[in-house]
Amino acid sequence: MDQKAPVVVVVVPFPAQGHLNQLLHFCCLISSYGIPVHYVGSATHNRQAKDRVHGWDPLTISNIHFHDFPIPPFLTPPPNPHAPNRFPVHLQPAFDASSQLRDPLAALLRSLSPTSRRIAVVHDPLMAFTAQDAVSVTNAETYTLHGVSAFVVFYHIWKSFGKPTFPGIAILNDLPSLAGCSTDQFLGFIARQYEYMKFDSGHIYNTCRPMEGVFLDLLAQEQFTGNKKQWAIGPLNPIVLDTSLDSDRRHKCLEWLDKQAPGSVLYVAFGTTVSIPDDQIMEIAIGLESSKQRFIWVLREADKGDIYVEEEEAGKAKLPNGYEERVEGVGLIERDWAPQLEILAHPSTGGFLSHCGWNSCIESISMGVPIAAWPMHSDQPRNTILVTEVLKVGVVVREWAQRDEVVPSATIESAISKLMVSEEGEGMRRRAEELGCAVRESVSGDGASRIELESFIAHISR
Ligand code: UDX
């Protein structure tokens, strides 16, 4: 009798929170089909992914095989809020060191090969170089899991094809410049991945048809992505959160939200890669206070390459004198890790002032929360256009062209008021709720994302 596992899945995340979490969510989904799943990374990044995961039953996580592989020691400098652009250059040493996972990953694939009929290696696009040896393992095949919007993936492909004209998507011609989004070093790092992506058997997207059907259809055209298969299975984040699991250790943000009126609170957070300079923090503080809206503000530094390395002089962001006392009862300032998904799912949350990282966008939209968009780097300026102009579930705080200027408190206040209390904002909220419903339906029952996930499972189990 054939004792081999029909298929095992090996997941190779990129070592930054916004990527670690998406691939861990993906593992949980795959594992729920009884398929063995392996998650590959350095000890510190695996620990980070596990410590911060939210929304899943701990039992699901315990079924995943985490492989803590050695990587060379890497520098883990603090973020520099005064750098010329907001791209997290301080994470580059961790990114470079993780390329050294190539050899242990290859050894893992070789060890799994004799006991599995098929190995599906699902890697972040930024880890294609690291996963390249899968091609020499006879029963392995590779898939890219895109942790950014289909809109952004399509934009880059469309640009590389010389910007052909398409009816109905003129918006692509008006997208903000890529200047200020990245560094030359990181662009070189990305370019190094491309040649290995050609070995992939297909593309998985953390998005869904109700949000990005148009762009998924374009991506499916043979002229752009060859005859490779694609599956849009998002949102990968859980959409139903069992808060009762944590009732005795309920986070203070959630307790505070319990006491607020439905839809009355603005959640303010800029992800895990951005540190805001002091002068900008002051303007945000004043803008929030003068908007007279209730708010939760996650005021923490960007992650370091290794989040467990203690910093000698960890700086606490300064607020105007007496600020926390003045806003007491109206605003809550969280300086540590906040349960973002649960906050967005809470009925008292009515808006999100966000940098528009893709996780933040899709988490907010899946919970039906409209967005005040303040892009900082990478894909965020393009996500902003998707959210505000394509989906029409958000307002822009400041244009990308003004990225080098400190945004004054009055501008921030005006964007918040537009989102939270204007008629226009009401329309955005209504559309966000409708879209949120459609997105949640797509991952449930016989929704489009669920069907595509099952199609992916059937494909790798064939
Ligand atoms: C990065 C890039 O910046 C982004 O543009 C890209 O699309 C994905 O990776 P990041 O900047 O950290 O991610 O932002 P985001 O994509 O929003 O991811 C942050 C994640 O951390 C979200 O899942 C969010 O829920 C979570 N988070 C962050 C918390 O749960 N609590 C916190 O306190 C902070």
C-alpha cells in the first residue's frame, strides 16, 4: 500500500510582519483541509509570526510544522523616522540574511520528497530566489502567493508591457509616481527574484472577486501571465473572530470599544514598517483632538529586523504636553501591539486612518470599515487609489506628491471629519459595509474565494 502523504505544503514567507502573517493565515486555511503544512523561517521570525497571529484557534496553529532554520547573524538597527523616505531600509539586513534559508529549505524538500506524492511550495514573491531549488526536486512544484493587491500586481505587469490601452481602466494611467516608494537596494533585491518566478506553476492572490474582479480577469489574460493558473482566495485573514476565547484576557482597546457608540471610533495605525517623525506626531495629535472624534491611536515604532532584540534607548514618541490627560475618555493611545483585526471587527469602529498596507486595506474592507488613506511607501500609494477611486470606500489624507511635507493638523482634521461625519463619508461607510458583506460572503459557503481555494486544494491534491 502507498504510505505516502498525497500532498504536503511548504510555505516560505518573507521576514516582515505584513508578509509573515499572510502566509501563516494561508497555512491555517490549508491545514483545515487536513493537509500537512510546513512553515519555514529563522527562529526569530517564526516566533514573531506565532506570537502575533490572531483570529485562529490555537489548535490550528499547533498542527503546523514550524522549521526554525539557522541564518547568519544580521544587524537589527532601529528604524530612522528622519530618513529621506519612509521605506524601512533598517529591515534590509534581515531580508538579505533570509536568502540564506535556501540550503536548509532545499534539504527539507529533499527529505519530504520520498514520503510525499507531491510537494507544493508556496512562497512569497520576495522569496523566489530562496525557493529556487524546488525545481530540482522531482515531485515539487512552486506557487507564488502575492501579498499585495491584484491592482498593484497588474499595474507592474501592464507597465512592463508598455502600458497598452484597455477600455475601462484609464485609472492606471493616472497612478502616482513610484518615486519615494522604495530604495535602489530593495529594487535590486526584487529584481533578483524575477528569474526564479518563471518556474512557478501558478499564482495565489490574497484578494477576492468582489474587490478586484476586474484586475483578476486582466491578470488571467494569457498575454500577461502566460498560461499559469491563478486562484484568488482572500481575504486570508479570519473574518469571524471568536472573541469569547479571550474573554478573561480581553485587550484594553476592545474593552474601551465596548463602551463606545456603534461606528463612532476612528482607529489610527500605520502598520509595522513606519516610524513617524516627532513633528508629524504632533500634527496628528492635534488633528485628532480638534476633530472631536473618538479614536484609538496605535503609536508604536516600526518593527526592527529582529523584534526580540532589546533596544538600549527605546524612544517613547512625544505628545503635546498634557495631551493624554486632555483626551482621556475620548482617545486611547496604544503604544504596544494592538489587536487590529479585532478592533476593525468591533461594531464601535467606524473608520480607519491607515497607511494602506495591503493587510490593513483588506482587513478593514473585510470588516466593512472605510479608510482615510495616508500612504507611506511601497505599494501603499497605489492601494490608496484602489481604496479611494476604484472602490470608493475611502478618502485621501494627503496626496503622494506631497509626501516630503509634514501634513498639517488642519488637513488631518478635515480628512477625519470627511470620513466620520460628512454626507460623503456616510456614502463611503455604506459602500464599505456593502463591500464588506460581499467580501465575507466570498470566503464562506459557496462564495468565489472559497470555490477558488477548493480548486487550489483539488489542484495540488490531484
Ligand atoms: C507591509 C507593507 O508596508 C505593505 O505595503 C505591504 O502591502 C505588506 O507588507 P505593513 O507596513 O506592516 O506591511 O502594513 P500592513 O500590510 O497593514 O500589515 C500590518 C499587519 O500587522 C496587519 O495585519 C495588522 O493587522 C497587524 N498589526 C499591526 C496589528 O495587528 N497590530 C499592530 O499593533 C500593528
